[in-house]
Amino acid sequence: MSIENTSAPQIDFNTPAQLRMRKFRALKDKLASGGIAVGGISVIVAILLIFFYLLYEVMPLFQSAKVQPWQQNEQAIESYSVPGSGKTLYLSMEEQAEIGVRVTDQGEVVFFNTLNGSVIKSETIDIPANSSITGLSTISDPLRQFAIGFSNGDALVIQHNYTSSYPDGERVITPALIYPLGKAPIHIGNRPLKLLGISHTEENWNLIGGDETGLTQTKISVEENMMTGEIETTTESEALPQFNLKAQKLLLFPDRRWLLVAGKSTLAVVDLKAEDGPRTTQVIEASKGNITNFQMLLGGNAVLIADDLGKVSQWFLIRDEDTDWKFTKIREFSGGNAAVVDLTIEHRRKGFASIDELGTLRLFNTTAERNALTATVIKGTADSISYAPRSNAMFIEKDGQLSLLEIHNEHPDVSWSALWDKVWYEGYEEPEYIWQSSAANNDFEPKYSLMPLAFGTLKAAFYAMLLGTPLAICGAIYTAYFMIPAMRRKVKPFIELMEALPTVILGFLAGLWLAPFMENQLAGIFVTLLFVPIAIVAFGFAWAQVPNKYRFMIPEGWDAALLLPVVILATLFSLSVSDGIEGILFGGDMRLWMSNELDISYDQRNALVVGIAMGFAVIPTIFSITEDAIFAVPKHLSYGSLALGATPWQTLTRVVLPTASPGIFSALMIGMGRAVGETMIVLMATGNTPIMDMNIFEGMRTLAANIAVEVPESEVGSTHYRILFLAAFVLFMFTFVVNTLAELVRQHLRKKYGSL
Amino acid sequence: MKVSFTEWTKSGSPWVWLNAGAVAICVIMVVGLLSLIAVRGLGHFWPADIQQATYSLNGEKSRVIGEIVESEQVPAEQLRDAGVIVPEGTLMMRRDLMKIGNRDVTGTDFTWVLDNNLSERSNPEMLFTAERREWGNFYGYLRALKEGDKLVGQYDGYEKTPEYVALWKGFEASIERALIIRKDIYQIEKHEIGSINYELERLRLKQRALELKEVSDPAPYAEIEARRKELNTSYEGLQQSLIDLYTEINRDTIIAEVSGGQEIDIAVAKIVRAFRPNDMSVGAKLIHYAEKIKEFVSDDPREANTEGGIFPAIFGTVMMVVLMSILVTPFGVIAAVYLREYAKQGFTTRLIRIAVNNLAGVPSIVYGVFGLGFFVYFLGGNIDRLFYPEALPSPTFGTGGLVWASITLALLTVPVVIVATEEGLSRIPRAVREGSLALGATKAETLWKVVLPMASPAMMTGVILAIARAAGEVAPLMLVGVVKLAPSLPLDANYPFLHLDQKFMHLGFHIYDVGFQSPNVEAARPLVYATALLLVAVIALLNISAVQIRNHLREKYKSLEM
């Protein structure tokens, strides 16, 4: 025998074609690796993008304001000397902050370019013969109205007005003066008008004027003649009672009932419409120092008082226990110790700016109690400041020099306290949590407290968990531990299928079927909740009494199937006897009884409805994870326990459940996450009123539902819009944290079982 | 066998029974919910009998005609408080909700009547129901049929006589005729005039674009103008034929008697369908039922979505889901492949896996807000500025639309696909991969030819689950492009055929809108149940198939695991 050494067939693996082929394959492989890596990473980045985008939209809320000299063509503009002659009495700007207006004590009204002070138009007010200007009072900054008082007791109401036109495609703004009460001065009293307080509606004007020695009130009603279009006015005057303080300034509320008279440090509140004529109702020591300025905040409800100790306080009228109106100090804004020289009010928001004698400018928002900016903008003591209507610019006048500041203050109305603390809103008797993001009128104070929404979210989740958790966990325990495998294979996917049920359907059923049903059968629902467990236990006991011969015909682990008819019958029975029970216990109508006897109000779409519907939505989630956790407990643990003589129930509670408890915890967390973020059910099954009340028979508004309702209508980039993004961000973070926690627990559990 | 209660309690049995009860309750709730939707949803299409009865309330008698929709018990006290005379001694009374229709005559569709006070109940054979294009259903007796001003037939009695039936037949023929004309009108209005308007709008935008680009050459302007003239001419032609068709369709009217006894005129053109349910055999009712179901799934909605079909909603949902799947499948699969096959397994991948898992639990409304802010306002706004300046200030992509809805939902469902695909990949035995590599295949070839085909059922499962989730989501869609009534479908015969920027209708939103925002909730409710049933059925089907595929997959790879 010999072994023939045949040489291996000569195959050349390195022909050029093969090499090319191999190169090509290697290239393809590289390309695929690269492509997949890029694709995979980009998907993950896209997911991260959600987080960062939400954050990006939210961040501006918490940025502080910025101030700098006005920039034109990337250059800061210089200050310029005030146009016109005389002392400034009034300083303002038009909408675009392109044209400024200045009124002087010489009766000059100068419209000028805000960038360089060049005069655009100058008018002189007709000063009555033998008199001079003695006072000026701003009626309303947003309406651009002010009044001038003369030494002979006459007053003139003036409005500065602007019209835009577009000749040759360029915007041209034309300023003009309007006299709402006519060009002829109105005679108010015989004293020189050093002080003026004016307020009006469309037809009725109240003008109060005078000096320290006494005041006179003049009421004017303006009527347009329907036929001729002429304006007819009727005037009546009366003298007001004397005050014991040296009046320095007047403020008349827009309701024309309340007059505030400021003295050196005291403040008198006068009720002009008291039963027996005008009467001083309160005299308040408004400041420890001297009052330097006081002004009405936008909306005409609140008053700001500045003093020479550097404090600015906000006041408004609230009713006390005796339903008397009391002028009350609400909050104080402190900034330094230097005397506040001037205040200027924002035209669109509840905000103001103050400047003190050291030249420190402070921007505040009253609702948020926020000091958005503190900056020293000028050396020395400024004479006055004035906001532009859009709050994007401000004039500062000092020693005849005028400078224009550029202000970036997008979201002053948000602060931690405005979002999460009780806030004392205008017109409310005490600080409260309120969500009310928009209203019809312009001078509305937006109420952005997230507390009612967070509370509603947790309330809904709480009731959902209250109803869903016991059912889901008990069901899971039975399915995983007692149920025979054949049945388990049917029941588990069936209940899990419910997880995919669109929540809009659950919401619709809850709102349109369950809510009216519950309204009719309220007692029935409670009887069912009590009676069904009793019936189940009773049936179980009765079953134990059945002779073994019959009992063993049904194998163990089929108890749940046996109970199906029991539960159905017990429910039907409870519903049918509930009318009788309602008659005996609650006089026929449980809802009526509750509202009469217990003073519990009842909404048709309430937390109980949401609890049941959302409980239904979280059951599959909790059930599925709990079931997995219990089923994954190694069998030899329970066998050991059973072998030692423990009953199945003892084994379950002492061995299986403790082992599975982290899994159950993670199931609850995930269920909670789902309940917190659920939108449609809450949207449809509650009245969506943002109230804070734990009452199970009242509704709520949740963060998620609030977003769904309000986002489509909010203006892009507005504070409201960003707060809704903040709400989304809060939801995102909450569920993300809760789910991560649950996931970590679950992974830990898996590792632990691995070792068992 | 006697067992004492204490002993029984001690053994823990009550707790076991309570646990069993929890399962039973869960199952009953699920079954109950599904059957509630099914019964109410399917019952809606069955032609209900019309009852006629004499109703006496506080001594006044009147004739009522309508369908009894539901009944409830009310405390007699409550009725007394409302000023109704109730016999002494009664505690509860039965009250029926009756659909009396004729909203144009009575002002409401529904009324509550006390069951006891109904007398002389009957189901007259000649009572008919007419479904109308406005004012809801009509119930009453046919009195006369007119062609223009000419009286064609007339009948005065209430019994079923040959003359009456002949009159009825004439009425039916007239409806048939009107429906045929209606089809022509629909064709012209919706398709022909619709496409002309669409092209005119495109021309306007084209011209505006030229103006914006400051093109001074008059040729393109003239071209546009010429085409516009052409379109206007054909528009006028169509307008004329429309006018003719309208005169034609408005020829016939009927006179019918309502429950109150007054006779009113109804234009036949306004009637969708008329039938006499009390005189229908079971077979006829079945045919009617089938027709109604067909109408439901294939027609446009009528009367503020409370009547008619939901075809646009079905179509919109399908379109959105298809687009979403096209987006989500490749990205989800690539991300899963990257995580499982290419990325270095370690702390980072574990972190990413947890993050991806958790994103599935982030509330859908958060995705909606993100979609609105990022896709619609940011991306869409920029696209408009760059590519559609001629249409500004009216937004093209800068407002909610099909494409944004699809992308948002793709983002929402991508974790589902990633998780499912990863699971599938992890189930493929190592040996299979190693075998392929040992034979000289590159990693990409192994992936493409061996791993992915084996993982394809898992991907399918993921995609199906994603579709099921997307089809049922409503909250995010409300923010990114769903509307209650879309004027046209997102896919049509006008260039570019698929209108990604268009708003669309969606089944889930339809349920929310009709059930909660509709002015006539009571009348719309049955339709909402039907819509809900359809949605549940589709989603259950998708889920069950996903489960089946998953089980099949597990079986298949069991043999590979040695």
C-alpha cells in the first residue's frame, strides 16, 4: 500500500477579478458599517433632540433681562439734549419706538426722532390768558392720554396719536394731537390745578383737580347726537371734602369710585360714591419714608407706591370680612436703599421699572414678584424714565439729556413663585393657586400657576391607581401563581391586548356612557364596589362546603372561571337593589343627599369616572409586568416552602411576593407614568376645570390635557407657549425618571434571579 | 365536607378567591367594554321600527312618531318638581328617549316621554323614515309627490293600500333619479371644478413666485395668463352644466305629514334614502343594513360629521400610518442593528437601551408638543421661507400636515420597532452568524443575507405594533395636523398627487370631535360607537397578528437553539 501524494489542485485565489471582487466586498462592508453606525446614532440623536428642544424652548423663561444703549446699525446711539424748551412734564413714545413725545411746562408738545432728538413736529398748547401750566397728569399710558392743569382752574385733555402710511413702500409715521374733550379747556374749579386725577369710560369722564387746599370734582358726560354727529357734553361740578394731609398727587381709579390722595408719607382713600357723599374711608401710613412716586399699574386695579427708602410696594382694594373695601398692601419690591426717583409702567404687562437716585434701573414684574434686572444705567440721579409701548425701549432723562435704552425682557412674568407658589392676584382676597392663561381683555393678569394642573394630574393618577392597582396586582398574582397554564395562556394575552386599546375610545366611553350612567346609578356603583368582593368571598366559602365529589369535578385553578357568573350576577344584583338602598339611606337620591347633607358638589364628569376609565387603561400595563415578575420567581423557592408545610397563600405572601416585590414596584411606577401622561381620557372624561379639590366627585385639569387644549391657540414664542412647553418638559422628565427607575429595578431583579 | 369559617379564613382561601375575582373582573370589564362598543356600534345601522302613539301630558294629548332609543327610571319626585302631573303613590317612572327627527319642524331630534302616558301604540306600515342631507331624519307619512308645480300623485289615508304603495313607488323612483343626478353634480363639483381651482391656485402662486424673483420677461406671465383664460372658460362651461343639473335635480318635491298633523314640503334632492322600516321583512332589513355599512365605510360625512360615512377619516388614518411605517421601519431597524450588531456592548449601549425603552413610556402629548414646536413651526416655517415664499403669509408646511403627523408618530413609535427588532436579533443563535463568517462572508453580507432575513418576523412584529399604536394615538395628532373636516383627500388626481402638506382626518380624532365637539351629540353618538368599533377591530387585528407572528417566530428558532 502506498499513499499517493496528490498535490492540491492549483487554484489561484488571487486573480485580478477575485482581488477586485474582494476589494469591492470589503468596501461594501465598510460602507455598511459606516452607514449603520451613522443611521443608528442619528436615530438616537433624534431621540435626544426631544429633550434638548424642549429645554431650548423653555430656557428663555428663566433668562434675566438685558439692557443696553439702543443699537442702530450695530452702534450704540449717543444721548442728546432734550428737544424743545422748558421742563419736561411728560415723556412718551409711539408703538415702534421711533417717535418720542415731550410735553414741557411752557406748553410745548414736541414730537422728535428717538434716535437723535431731531424735531419732527412741534405744537404749542393754547394756554388760557393770564394763566400758566401748573400740573400734568397721565390718564393712561396705553391710551396715550394725559391732562394739563392751568393756574386758572382749567384743564385740557390731550391724546398723542400716530398714523402709519406707506407711500413708496416705506413706512411713515405721522404724529398728531387729539383733544378727546374738545380743544377748549374745561373749567374744573377756581383753584390752580396743581393736582389732577382723571378717569373715564367711553361717555363719562370724571376730572378731579385742585391744590393742597381743596379739590373739586367735575363729571362730564359726552354724547354724540345721533342725527347731526355733533358731540354734546353735560358738565356738573362739586367740591370734595377737605383732607388733613398735604396732597401731593391724586389717582382716580377707572371705576371712578375710588380716589387716592397721597401726602408726604400717608395716603387717603376716598370713596366718591359713598351713600352720603364723598367720604374718606382710610388714611394709611403708606411708607416709613417719604412717598416719591405713585402710579396705577396696567389695568387700573393696582397701585404702586415708591418711597425714598428704595422700596416699591403694590396695593389694591380688597374686601375684608365685613365686605368693606380696604386698600391693602400686597407685596413689596425692594431694591437697594437709595430713594426711588421715578417709576414707569409697562403698557402691555403687569410690570414696571424703577430708577433710584444712584442711577440704578430695576425691572420688576408684579405677578411673578420678579426683579428681572438690576443695572446701573446712568451716573447720578435721573429725572425721569419712560417705557416704550412694547417695553423694548426706555427713555431716561437727566439734566436735559435724553438717552434711549434698548431692553430685552421677554418673559418677566415667570418665576418659581409664579409657577409653584400661591400668588396674590389682583382682585383676589388672598393669595391663591390659579391657572388662567388668557382672557378677552388686554390688561388681563395672566395666572400661570402650574400647581392646579400638577395637582389635577396627581389627583387623576391617584384615583386611577387606587382603582386599577388592586385589580391589576391581584389579578396578576392569581394568573401567575394559581391559574392553570392552559387558562393562563388565554387570559394573559387577552388582558394585554387591552393595552393597545386606543385611549380615545376609553375616554369617549367614560365621557358619554359611564359619566351619565354613574350620575344615575351613583349608589349602585358604590353598592357594587362593596358587594362584589363580599359575594366572591361568600361564593368561595360556599364552594368549600360543597362535597368533594362535586368539588373535584372542577380542577383547581379554575376558580376565576367559576367566578365569572358570580361577578356578573353580583353586579346586576347590586345595581337592582341600589335604588331601594338609595331610598332608605339617602332619601331616594344620593347626589342630592350628598350636596345637601355633606355639602359635596357633584360634577357629571368627575374624578371617579376618570379613575375608572384610566384605571382600566393602566390595568394591562401593571398586570403584565407584575405577572412576569411573579412568574419569573424560581419555582424551587415555592416548592421548598410548600414542602415545609406552608399553605399556598403563605408561600405566596412570605416567599414569592417578597422576591417579586421589586418587579411589582417597577410595574406600579410604569403604570403611574402612564396615568400621569394620559391625555385623551382626562380630556374627555373631566370638565377640564383647573381646580384644586381632592373631592372625588369633582373634575380636574391635568398638565397633559391642558397642553392639548391650549397649545394650538397660544402664540408662538409667547410666555404662555413656553410655559406649556415647560409643562411638557415636566411631564417628560417625570415619566422619564420614573421609568428609568423602574427599568433599573427590573434589571437588578433579573440579575438577582439569575443567581438563584 | 364541612369546613369551619375560621379554618377556611386561616388557610388564606378568601384571599385566593379575591385574587381570582380580580382576574374575573378584569376579564368581564374587557369583554363588557368590547361588547358594549360592538352592540352599540353595530346596532346603529339596523333599521329601527317607528312607533306611533298618543302621548298625554298634563291632560294634553298629542301624537308622537319616532324611534325609542333608550329608557331609564326617574324618581317621580323629580318629575313633580318639573311640573308634570304624576299619579300619587308612584316612586319611580319609566322614561323613554324618543328620536322624533324632523328637526326643521320641532327644533330637536330627541324628546323624553313617560312610558306610562303613551297609549294607542302602533307601528303603521306606511310611516317612513327619510335620511336627509340637512336637518337630520324625517319621520312621517307621504302625502303627495310633485314634479315642478305639477301634482303627480296624492293620497290621504294611513292604511297600506295599492294606491298608497303606487305613490310610494313613484317617490322611490324620484329619489333614484335624484341620486343619479347628484352623482354627476358631485363629479363636476368635486373633481372637475376642484382640479380647475387647484390649478388656478397653482398659477397664482407661480405668478407670485415670478414677481418675487423680479422676472421682467413678459413671456411667462403671458403663458400663465393664457392658461388662466383657458381654465376660466372651461370653468364657465362646467358652471353652466352645473346650473342645468341643479334645475334638474330640484324638480321633484314631496309633501309629507308630520306627527303634529301639519304637511310640509321636502325637496327630493335633499333626501339620501327613504324607507318604511315597519313594512320591511328581515331580508329587506338585512339588505338595508349592508347598504348602511357600505355607506359608513365608503362615503363622506354629512351634517357636521354626525351622519353619513367616515371614508375620509379611514383614508387619512391609513395614509398617515403608511407614511409613518415607511419612515419608522428603516430607521428603527438600523438603530436596532447598530445597537445589537455594531456598537460596542458596554455601559453606553446599556444606557441607550434604557433610554430607548423609556421613551416608549413618555406621554404621547410630549411628542405632540415637540412635533408642533420643532417640525411644524421650526422646520416647516423654514421650509416655507426657503421654498414657498410665494404663498406666504399663508403657510404651506408651516402648519400641521400629513407629513409632520407621520414624522411625529414615527418618532413616537420608533422605540417600539427598535425594541422588537433587537429582541429578534438577540434570538438568532451565535452559531448561525459564526457559520456565515467562517465561510468567508463579510459582516455586511452576514447581516444582509443571514441575520436580517431571520429577524424579519421580529421586525414585522415591531412594525405592526408601531402601526397599532399610531392608529390609536390622538393627542399628538391634535397638535400636528388632524382636522375635523378636510376639504379633500391627501391623495388625489392633482399634481403632485400626494399632498404631504395637507391636513387630514383621523378615526381617533373623529371619535373625539364628533363625540365631544359636535353640536348634536345625542344624534351623533351611534356613529361614534360605530367608528370606535371599527378602530378597535383594526387595532385588535393588528395586535393579534403581531402576537401570532411573534409566537411563530419563537417556534421557528427553538430548533436552532442546540
